[in-house]
Amino acid sequence: MKKLVGMGLIFFVAAGSSLFPLWLTPTDTQAETLGATPPQFQTVAHTPATAEALPGQPIPAGQVGRVHEVYFHEGQRVRQGQVLLKVLERLPSVQQQQLQARLHHQLQALATLERRLPAATAPELAAARRQLADTRQQMAHCVPMLSFVYVTAPADGIITGPTATLGDALLAHTPVATLTQELPADTTLLLTSVE
């Protein structure tokens, strides 16, 4: 018996909910007596924007180095500050910096000797050139320090065109991807009231 009453109640609620809005809408005769015309709606088709249709901004690397790891793919939604790339950066070691300073001084000393050419002797010039070649050879055998730096997303959006891949050499202005602003919500039909 309880099941029968429960089924009847569910049927009554379902039938009533489909008729309920009809009770609230005035009939044509009621609208004429009230002097009001019911609003009419016009259907407007809306085509959703796609990622290809929206303009994108290139994301510059801002770093110099070689791409070590890539953390994004095309079509991925990213947030501002999200890491996109890990870049291997070469930094001069302390020994390289010292040799570079020595090389600079030796080049200046050689230029000074060459300007005083009649007064400078051939053995002095040969010794200066040997020291210069020796410093350059030492610099060629120095191992640089390695460090990792990261490229992050400048704003929220969607990656629409990745351009950097594993192993690419980057300069500060090299674009690593194209970022498109987030797509608007997809509304396929809009109703506008026509008065």
C-alpha cells in the first residue's frame, strides 16, 4: 500500500511540475483584458570562439640557455607563474673569470707594445703573443658552471602554439610558446526580449 501511495505521489509531482508553469502564464483573453502583450523572444545563434580564432601573444624565453625539460603541451590551460620550461644555463666559473681578466690585460699590453713598435723588441712581442696564446688555451679547457633557470607563464590562458622543444638553444627574446586568453563560456543560444 505504501509503495502504491509513493508511486502515486511521484506521478502527481511529475505531472504537476509540467503543468505548473502553464498556470502562471496568462491566456490570450487575460492578456487582452489586462492590456499587456506577452513578451516575445527572438532566438539569436551564437558561434563559440575557438582557440585558433583568438589572437595569441608569444611568450619570450627571458633566459639564455638550452631547453632541459618541457612542462606544457598544446591546448593546455596554464596559470600565471606556472613553470613551462626548465633551461640549462652556463655560467662562467671563477677560473674562467680570472682567465678572462688576465686575457683582457694581456691584450692591452700587446696593443701597447705594438704602438711602440720601433722601441719594442721582437723578443718582447713574441713573449706577449705566447702568453696570450697560453691564456686562450687555458680558457678553452675550462669547464663552465651549470645552473637551471625556469620560464613561467606571464598570464592565465591556453597554450595554442608551442615552439620550444627539448634541446633547443634559447636567447632572451626567443618565443617558447603562444598564449591565448581563456575562451569565453560556450553559449549556443541566447534569448533576447523583443518589446
